[in-house]
Amino acid sequence: MALIQIDYLSSALSRIVTAHMYLPSDAQKEFTQGNPNYQRATKTLFLLHGFSGNSTDWVTGSNAMDLSRKYNLAIVMPSGENSFYINRKGTGNAYETFIVDELFGFVCSNFGLSKLKEDNYIGGLSMGGFGALRLGAKYNHQYGAVFGLSSAMIIDDISELTPEDVSNASVKMADYDYYRNTFGDLTQLKESDINPEYIIANKIAKGENLPPVFMACGTEDSLLENNRRYRDFLQKTNIDLAYHESEGIHDWCFWTAYLEPAIKWMISKSTKTEVESDTLLDAIPHGDMPGDKVEINATHLQKSKVVFEELMKILPSALKQSDHQKVVIAVCGGSGVGKSEIASLISHYLNEMNIGSYTLSGDNYPRRIPMYNDAERLSIFRNAGMKALASHETLTETVMETIRALQEKGEDANPAYCEQYPWFTAYLNGAAEGLKAYLGTPEEIDFDALSAILDQFKNGKSKIWLKRMGRTDSEMWYSKIDFSEKNVLIVEWTHGNSDYLTGVDIPILLNSTPEETLAHRKSRNRDGKTDSPFTMKVLELEQAMLKNQAHKAKIILSKNGEILSYEDYKGVMDERK
């Protein structure tokens, strides 16, 4: 259990700032053994102090350390001064940016914490309660749940306040100049994004989901009526709300009593979301391959989170470096690794963070529909094998009859016959070389068409025609897709890391063996004969292509869901030989 003091130069605040942080990464066995909270990744709570406080308030005033350890929860406690966690005018006053952008990115990147919405919460007391409720609503893509204790919901009290009114104001926290400098033009306050109610109304009008909210206030607290008004507003919006009142004033006795219930409630909400993920996954957009079978399960969820954590280390800078803030990601690998599912989940996570994303299936871009392409592959394989026998001068009538019989049984790619027929090795090697010259090349796939689409996207074209290829002659058409609000295009495809494809910024390789790929093809059974010797040969050659291209991948994920360096990947592949 560590208490860490963080001092770093903040661009938003133009000075060195201090935050404190509890990190339960080294919690003793007696706390972790049998504790279900340690069977998942560490979650993070950004915990905001009140007016006149600082980053040590929660350290000295509450049992936050014990709760951090009990719930496997990193607790980040920044100093927000008396800012109400709002971006104020003037250099060095961007407290909102400091909390939601700088500090969030800093702790996630430097301490290996998750950036996923369901793993991050924000809460606070008094002024910090206002800050948490407001920022949680405004950045609903970033926080999975929110809490406010004795929250200073004072917008109604100070809206249109004049210097003469201050002495009669219901909230006597500060003078007029403070309110004016902190909240801006008070006559426009209610219709601005300083007002949490205004933020929420706009989010709901856009059809966005808001995080669940936990509130508590003492019945003797001077802010009780403010909290009740905000409670009434939230209840009208159908936001998931847990509201509590009990005896208490505006002090640490009350806040400490409600800190654990708030934390426990927030974690239960995110856990419930994970448990209900099978239902929620129906709403996740899949790739655009007609008739493709996408079945997202718990393994895909786990792997996608691992990949997404790595992706978010490099995606922000890639977007900044792009002329039009457009980035292309390729999720590639054999068909047994869940490219479609993981690409869909990554796209979902990005959209949840308000980073517009679209998933494109590269399987729409072969030159022939699957039925004809499979036939072309087989024809090339067999012709190349026969040519190899002819060049070795081992082609006789007897050999041709034997080959023909094996072909009729679909066994002419089976290496088991090499022992029975001395000439079969030459046939098999020649056939494989012929097929290798076709698989994943421009002869088989229209790489130029797809590369042109990626180029149009990265150059900011708002609407692009995309090809759709089904499984029959009549299932081929084009759709015009609006990319005006999309920042990321995800190509999910075996050949997404190919040298023939240009325009990919971040290739992601999902590793698997041909046997694992075959098992997945059997489950989908799209085209029949999924376990034939010829299919195994195709998978073997595709695996070799993926291996040859792996050095370009920015992220490599093992079949077990672990991130691999390229050197680790080569070691794994060498072991399989």
C-alpha cells in the first residue's frame, strides 16, 4: 500500500502542482487473498477536496487509505485550490483541463492504470462534489460513475447575482468578485456549460448516456436544500441516482461515513455493467462484412481491454500528428483470434470516449466472391503441383491417375501421402509455391482500392463509397459512409499489415496457430470443408505471411491475452516449429 506525492509541471496551470495518490499495488496477502476486488484490474477514483482545501484533505481527514486497499482502488487526490474545478480566464487557471486531461493521462500512463470508462470514477465533497458532478456529466465518456457529498450546487444561488445582492445571498461562501472571476458572467451562468443541469440537458438531447450518480447530504447541512434541488432535477432525467440523507453537518464525520458506501456503490455499478455485457454487446457496432458472424464473449472483452490500454499509449499522439486528426488502425491475424470481435470492441471504447470510430472489414476487397476465390486457390494449387511434377520428369499416367483420385477425395494437399508416394513431395511443394504466389497478393485482393479509401479518409473526405461483398454473385454493392465525425478507421482483416496495403498507422497483430484458426473456422462453417488438408495448407501459408509482416506491428497480443514484444513473438513462433 503506497501513498505517493506527485509533483509535476502542469501546462494547464503553468506551474508545478501537487497531487497525492493511494496505490494498492503492493497490498499484503491478508488483504488480497479471497478478495474479489483483486480478481480484476485496479480501478481509479479521482477524489476532489472542498473549498479552502488541498490534496492532503482526504489523506488526513478520512479513511481513504483503508478503502483504497480494501477495494483495489487507486485514489488520486489533486489540489484544486478554490477553483470549483472550472477553467477560468487567464494563464494558469485551466483547472478543468488539469483534472480531466492532464492528471488523468499522467496517472494512467505512469502507473499503468486503465483508461476505460468503467474503470474510472470521480467524486468529491462540497466544492469538490460540485466539481465531480459537473465533470462526470460533461465527460461522460471518461467516468463510469460519480459521487458528491454535501455538494456545493450553488448555481441557482449565484446566477444573476449583483454586488449589492451578495450580503443577502443564501450562500455566503465568498464575495462577488470571487464568483465573477470563478464562474464568469453570472447573468449567463444558467445557460452555460458551467451549469451541470445545462450540460445534462444537452447530453440527453443528443441521446448520450450519463454515468450513475451517488449523492449524500446531512440533514443539518446548510447545503441540504441545494442538494435536494439537484436531486429533484436528476430524478426527472431518469439518470441512475442513489440519494441519501442522514443526520449530520458539513464535516468530516459525515463525509467519512459516506465515503465507503459511495465507493462500494460505484464499483457495484461498473461490475453490474460488466455482468450485463452480453446484453449491452448487442448495441456495439460490428464490421461491415455482410453476413459475417460476430460473437463477442468474455475472452474478447478481456483481450480488447488489454489491447485498448496499449493503443491509448500511442493513439493520442498519432491523432495530433495527423493533418486532419484521422488515424487508421489495422487489427490483423488468423480467423481464430477474434479480429472482428476485438475490432468491434475497440471501436466501441473509442466511441464511448467521443473519438468517432468506424470498423471496415477487409474481406470485402478480394477480386472474387468467396466461392469463386476458393475455387481459384484450389485450381492454382493443383496446376502448380502438376507443373512441378512435370519439371521433375516424374509425371506418368500412373501418377496422374493417383493424383486425380486424391483430388477427387480432397486429399491432394495431405502431407501424409509423402511416405506412400516418393513423388508426392515434389507435387506438394510445387503446389504450395504456386498458391503462395497468389494468396494475399494483388492477384487475389484489390489492395489499391482499399488503399485509396484509407487515403481519402486520412485526407478528410467526409463521405466515401465502401464496397460490400457477400457470398453470392448478387451480394455485391456499394454504400456511401459518412466519416465527417470519425477520427479512427479500424480495418479488421487478415491482410491488414500487408506490404501491399498503404495508409495503416497502427497495425495490431492478434497471434494464433493454424490449429486455433481452424477451430474458429469450424465454429463459423461459412463455406464448408473447413478442416480439409487444403484448408490447413492455406492457413499455414497465411500464418507464414503474418509472421513475415509481424515486425511492423505496433501492438502484438498473444493467444493468451498478453502483450508481446516482437522478440517475444519470435520466440513463441519458434517454439511452435
